[in-house]
Amino acid sequence: MNTLPLIVILGQTATGKSAYAVALAQEINAEIISADSRQVYKGLNLGTGKVTKKEMGGIPHHLLDVANPSQQFSVANYQELTKKAIEKIHKKNKIPILVGGTGFYIDAVIHDTKLPEVPPNATLRKKLAKLSTERLFAMLKKIDPLRAQTIDTKNPVRLIRAIEIAKALGHVPRVITTNKYPVIKIGIMLPDEVLKERIHTRLLDRLTQGMLREATRLHRDGLSWRRMEELGLEYRYMARHLQGKITHNQMLQQLENEIWKYAKRQKTWFKRDKEIIWIRVA
């Protein structure tokens, strides 16, 4: 067992995890690994709230910009690359800090979850594709409530895949702890009213910085509207607005509402883990 630890900084969106992790990394000679299912994609910067070069404060960051947004990047892909990054950082006698809010990805790394090799079921997919996301989510909640806690409820691709796996195995795989290295989990929390205001302000700031221009450029460079829908949250609602399906105000209202729902799902996911040391930063 490696005596160097893995530190995990987790929590809901917009709580200030990245800034806290950078400050900590500067103090303890550490490097950062992103644990965000969308920040792995190249070009998805403002829409995912990706840390900027300046915000990195000279600290090396891993698992950012490692995938083409037009292609699916799975939790298995993430798990494999993150394990390599942790080993690389440990070999430098440094401490890796895993930072993010994608609970499923974090757990897959910490517990070395054995991920299923379930081949696509074309017949099932065809049948499920006819259902609304509400129906798909209700179905997943019934057969695998744990996976339902963290999934993007509006993403038909992920919902169908989760149902496909659950039907093949009985559930999406549970945790298998291997204790490869000591893990310290620090959770960043904010009161709901403060977090809501942070989400609102951050969304407006990113739009001012050019988030819609980023979405327009991604589409011009070949990212389909359908794929932007699959990427969820900001890209889903920006794609709808840019196609003229919703107004700018509708985009803002619907997006802010969905980000808040996502934050509540994150809270539910992390609450079940009694090993997390929670700290308030505001």
C-alpha cells in the first residue's frame, strides 16, 4: 500500500472547490486531478466552469482536455487515466488532489470499482428510445436507485445506458474497496441560499465572458446540436436557444433551475458517505 495519500476535494457545483484545492496544493506540494465528467472534453471551457491557467496558480492539473467532445468518454476511460495520473504524481513524491463534483467518477477511482462490460442491447435501446426522459428516469429509479441519485435526469443517452447495465447485471456495480492508498475526503459546503446566489452570479458571469460564443464556435467546428443536448446543462440549453427553440430569458431561467436541481442531486449523493470531512467556506 502506498503511504502517500490521495486527497479528495468534493462538493456541489459553485462551492469554490477549485480555488480551495489550488490553495491547498500550493501549501503541501501537490498536483490536481479534475473529477468532472465534462471538463475532460476539449473546448468545453466556460460552459463547464473549467479552471483557467491563471486560476491554476502554477499547479499542474490533470484530466482536463483529454477527450474529443464529439465522442463519448466513459467512466471506465476516466478511471484508467486517473489511476495513471495518481501513480505519476506519487512517483514524483507529491500528493494528488482529486477535485470535482462528479460523485460516480470519484467513487470509481477511490474504490477501484470493477466496471461492467455490458455490450449494447440494440433491441432494448430501440424500445427505450421511444420513452421520455421522465419515464426513463422513473424506470432507473425503480431498478437502481443509487445510480439514479447522481445521473443527469435529462440525458437520454446516459439514462438508457444505465438501464441497459442495470437490466443486464441487476444494478450498476457497487463499491469494491481495495485500499491502494490512504484517502482523505474533504467536502466543501455552503448554505443553500448562498449556493443559489453563487449559481446565479456565476452563470451571468460566464455568459458575459462569452459562453454563448463558445457554444456557437463548438457547433461551427462540428459539434452537433444533438451531441450538445447529450452534454447536458449549459450546452443543452444554449443549443436550444441558438436553434431558436427558446428565448434568451427562457434559457437563463431553465438553465439556472436545472443547475440547482443538479446541485441537489450532488448533495444527495455525497450525504451518504460518512467518511467525508465537511467544511464551510462561507
